[in-house]
Amino acid sequence: MLETSLSQLEQLVNDLVQQNRHLTGLNETLSAELAKAKDENESLQLNLMEQEELHGTTTARIQALIERASTATASA
């Protein structure tokens, strides 16, 4: 009986060690993927800020052209 219990306990410990190794590997993989996603997110945010700045500049130029055209039309 004691031998059976000891054998079962040994098997459970082996199973837990194996599961721990698997989960540790999975955790490392997920950590690497998270770091990559954070880098990509930061890059996308910077790109978005650049695009917003470009759109703002373009909008200002278009508004200036519209004002010029309106002024020219009103003068004529």
C-alpha cells in the first residue's frame, strides 16, 4: 500500500514537473509575443501621429487655397 502511494506520488510529481516545464515555455513564448506586440503598437502610434500631422498640414493648405479662391471670386 505504501509502495503504491509512493509510486502514485512520484507520478504526480513527474506530471507536475512536466506541466511546469510546458507552462514555463508557454509563458516565455507569450512574453516574447507581448513584447513584439508592444513594439508594433508603439510603431503604429508614432505612424498615426505622423499621419495626423500630415493631414493637419494638408487641411491648412486646402483651407488657405479655398480662402484665396473665395477672395478672388469676391473681388471679381
